[in-house]
Amino acid sequence: MTIKTEGVHAGEFLLSEANGSRSRENIVICAGSGMLRAGTLLAMITAANALTPTAQPGNTGNGTVGSVTVTSEAITGTYVLEITEAAANGGTFEVTDPLGRLVGEGQVGQAFTGGGLTFTLADGSTDFAVGDGFSLAVLANLGEWTAYDDDGTDDGRRAATGILYAGVDATDVDVKAVAVVRDAEVIEALLTGLDTPGRADLKALGLILRT
């Protein structure tokens, strides 16, 4: 016999909330957050959008990544740039996102746009060879939300700032959602991601845990 476990329903974790819509906010869950169920502790991304390129050890070419822009389409994690075709004073490269998905192809010396990133890979005094590449560490989704994680990236997700009202799938795309962010009583046993620091964060928001 197959046993199925019913998940937490939308708003089931709520015991009481403030009048009207005071306790709730409309939010956007950033792509890459995965499947989140109702009652998941959330955090707002507060770090500025940024990209830090690091040349792979053993690169033949000495060009650099510059002129970087990161938009809300990007996801936090490490993108990978790899040279796929070498050429004098140029070449072709591919960029994959932190989930291993190809987000685009580009040309050395020309602006690249894909996966929420815009940058130019400049040619250096020594040409790139096939297999050369860069790790592109991205902090993205400024002002959007993701699952709270006290041990996660220091981009805001270490501070619980709300509770997801209804489950969402934000694996591949940004998703609009509702969060309970202040002045409510919630059922502790129906929350996901709760830990000691998270308890303190919720208390500061006026979110009271009940057994």
C-alpha cells in the first residue's frame, strides 16, 4: 500500500493575524529557490546585485571580464564561462548558470547578454585557448525573496523576514507570492526552516510561535 502525506495547505499555519491585510505583503520569490511549501520561512535579498569573475587556474589567455551588469533575471550562485572556439584576438564562449543550464553564447571583445548578466570578455595580450574559462560568482535578486537559510550566502537570506502563505514552484522562474511578515500568531509545527536564529527573527517582526 502506498502511503501519501498531505502537505501544509495555504495559510494553514496561521492562528491569527492583524486586521485587513496588515500582516501580509505581495512579494516575488526569485528563480532558483525551488519548490517551497506553505509555511516556509523566507528572507529578502538585500545585498546589491554583483558579479565577481575569477579566472580558471591554467588559463592560456589573460583577458578579463569587465563592464558587468546583473539584473533580477539572474540567480545567486556560480555561473561558468568556457571558451569553446579560439581565434586570434577573439574567440567564442558559452555561459552556463548555477543549475547547469546554457544561458547563451558570446564573442570575445563583444558585449554578452544572457541569464540576467551583461558583460564583456576582453581580449588580452595572450589569446584564449579552448577550455579556458572563468567562474562568475553572482549575488542577484536584490529586493526579491528566497528561502531563509542561516548558513547560506550572506546576501540577506540569513535573516528570516517572513513566512510563505501558499506553496510555489520557483525552480526556473521568478514567482509572485504572498508572505506573512508581521503581527500574527503561527503554528510552530507547520513551519519549514525554523531554527533558533529564525525564531528570534520572527519574534522581532511580531510573529508569535504557538505550539
